[in-house]
Amino acid sequence: MNKKQSAKKRIIINGLLTVSEIKLCSDNLIEISFISSKPLPIEDQWIGPHITLLFPDQNGDLAFPTINQDNQIIWQDGAQERVRIYSVRQYDVKKQILSVIFVIHDQGKTTNWARNAKINDVIGIIGLGAKSTYDIDKQWILAGDLSALPAICYTLEHAPAQQQILAFIEIKNKSDIQTLNLPANANVNWLIQTHDENSLHEHMVKYLNNLSDTSKIMIWGGLESSAAQQLRHTIMDLFPTLTRENLSLISYWRKGFAEGEFKHHD
């Protein structure tokens, strides 16, 4: 990133999201829709758009950050511990309705919040963004586990009709499979998780090995940290012509660590 890019002014939304609908997608997924108090500048051409959510403290209060004159985010005491990054599943710009899928774990603050969420509950949205956009001159390959499922589904459904795009999504069981409205050149492979933890890794490598030309490949995905790192290194070793600009595998989560305790990128 050059100096001009790094000096880009930070933008925070600091809006309210009010729960309007709760849907159990599977034993592992809960989709919650929110009405946003502010319009959200989410663009259809974004690859895997993400949002920064702020959950209330034990008193139900939301401590939003501010930006100082040096372009730095200033947090109130303890507020950062209640911040989590999630992917956008759907956004209706006219109705300002935002849908987010929460992956249900055995425990965790946001898992507990999602399980107990009720209509009219309120959380905060601090910001949003994405690092990539579609390129119809490239073939996009998406890869991820349940944590990246919402981002991949959004990306598949919003792809331009002429965009070549293929996804590999690892799920826990058949109930996690989502019904998608796919454009003409978008395809998805649902991979049910087995005792072989390298299943997604092997499918990705096999597919890439069968390509006659990888010069126009763009790879994007989100996985557990060690899995993302292993797949990233394997692909770069096997296909040295691929640069980091062509390969973005994000650590969406890390075993044994909470949000903020690990790096999302190498």
C-alpha cells in the first residue's frame, strides 16, 4: 500500500441496527436481518463485503468510537472487546435492510447474542468495506468454510452475468447448503466436512492443477487461520506465477483465539 492509500481518511458510520427478522438456516447458521438507521454504501461489485459491528455492554449501551484530528480511531474503555467483523449476506438499499449470517459455536459472546436475539434488539454498525471488486477479464475462484459462507454467497449472487466465478464452500452437513440465485457463469461446490481436514485444500489444488492457464486466475477466500496459511503457501509454491495480488486468503478465525487476538492477513 502506498503512502497516498494509507493516508486515506477513515470513515465511520456509527449507526444503529435494529433486529427485524430472525431465521434459523441450519443447526449451525442463524440469519438475522436488521433495519439500519443510516444508508450503507455497500456496492454490488464488492467481493466479500464486510461490516464492523458493535455489540452492547451488559447494560445494553453502545460505546461508539470517534475519529480525532490525526485520523485515528478513539475507543471508549472496553468497547473494542465488543467489536466483531462480519460479512454481508444481503443488503436492500431501498429498505435499508441488512442481513447477516451468524455461525453458531459451542460458546462465545456473539454466539450467545445471536441465539438470544429478539425482534427490536439493537446493535451498532461502525464501518464497512471490501478490498476487491469483480474483473470480467479474470476467472475468480472463491474458497471458504462456514465462516466465509455469507461472503461467498453474496459474491456469487452479485457477480456480473459475464463473470467466470467458481466457489468451493466447506460445510458441516447438508442442512448448511444455501439456495442461491446464481448468474449464468457462477458455480458452487458444496463440500461436506469429513474427518479429513484437508478436503477443501485438496479440491482447490486439484482444480488448479487441471487448469491449462493460471495467468488470469484470481483467488479469494476465508478460512481458519492455519488452514488459510497452509492453502496460501501451497498455491504459491505450486504456481509461482501467481502473485499476492492474485491470491487473497483471509484468516476469518483462529482456533482458541477471539477476534482481535490474531492477524487476518499474513
